[in-house]
Amino acid sequence: MSTAVFQRQEDVKFATKESVINDIAVVSPDTLLLSNGTEKNVQLIDTRSGRVLSVVSLQSEPQGLCLTRSDQAAVAVGANIQMLNIQGHVLTKSTLLELQYSMFGIKKLGDTSFVLSYNVSPWLEVVTTDGKASHQFDKEGTSQHFKWPDFLTTSVENLIYVSDRGTDKITKLDSALLLLQTFSSSQLDSLRGIISISPDQLLVCNWNNHRIVLRNTRTGKSSTLLGYQDGIVCPWSLIYCPEQKKLYVAQYATDKINVFRLP
């Protein structure tokens, strides 16, 4: 993937205005799962019509989410991981995993684990899918590596990338939370959502400067993929659907998701 290749498509619009979509997952080429922090729910939406197909209400603001299987998802809600079942176009609550600390980011790591980011006392943790801790990074804050490690992503090689809006850096770790590398660049600031789209490429939301940045982890180069002129305003979270070659970008406090497609 190179710069200036995405073409703007029709936005996905939904009824609630000024929604903060903390995370997005692709369930199928035509359905997205949204973590709606404003409405305190998780929504399954049809990308063709913007229609909400199913909603699960939660007691507090949901943060990160991820698919664990095609019919199951996990969402970070306070100090809990709420498991959700996806049957057709219907969402239902399943197991609730109770942890000790409120988290923000959650992503599947391998077949039996999650990686979690905590942004109040900033640290990372790997837990098994039944909630047992296996690895931790900087829990005691001794290295002062993070400030606000809100968003994270995992790659096909089970590498972990964390975007930190407090340090304007991306951190790369292995599945045991061994620190491998830290990236910084003039292109990387006010970082929010981050996704891995290939073994060597990341897409990152540059919130304050209204840009989606492409980061090549092999060459170390960062470049602007989409910007304000493309309709990007305060990008907060994003996801890529390889089957449709579509990129979905949720702006902060908006009623729509921007859609871009590779030709």
C-alpha cells in the first residue's frame, strides 16, 4: 500500500449524533461492530444502509473491542471483559471476565489470549481468554515508558503495536511483552487508533492534525495516507476490510464513519 491510493466512498451514517466510536471490528464485508462510548453500548451496523442491526447496552463506557471468532467478540468495559455472541444479525451478552483494573485497549493475541492496555496507570498485560494474567509490561511504572497507551493492535505474527498519545510514539512488543522497538516521527503525533494491515505496515490516526498516517515498520518511514482534504477530521478509530479493500475511519464525536476504497 502506498500513499494517495484510497478513493472516498459514501459515508456510513447513523442516527446518534456526536458519537465517540472507541473501536471498530469487521464482522463481515457488510457489517461492522462498533464500541459506542457515548451511548454506552456495542452496535452491529449494516455498512450499506447505516442501519443498526442489533445493540447490547452496557453499564459503563465500552472502550476497545475485538473479534475472537467470527461469531464472538470481546469488549473492554471498565475492569471487565464482556464477551458477546454474534448470531446472524443479533448480539447477546455471554461470559463476563472480571479483572482488577480498568482498561482501554483489548486485542486478540493468538488463539487463547488477549493483550490489554491500561491508561490510568499506564502498562500492558497479556491475559488468557479465561482472564488469567500471563505477562505484564511496566505494571509498576518503573520504566515510565507510557503515558496514555490507549489504542493497540496485533499483527499476523502476534506482534503488538501500541500508539501512545502522551509520548507520540508507537511501541512494538512481542507476544510475551518483550520490548522490541519504539518508533517516533514528525508524522506521528496526537496518536489514537492503530491497525496492522500487513507484516510491514501500520495505519495510525493522527487526531490533532486530521491525518491517517502510513508507517512502514521495515523501512522506518512514515507518510500521510489521507488528510483533511480527503474528509479526515479528528480521526479516532479505524479498521480495514481486506475482502472489500475498504478502510473505515470513525471521527471523534460524529454521526458518520468515513469509507475509503482501494481501486
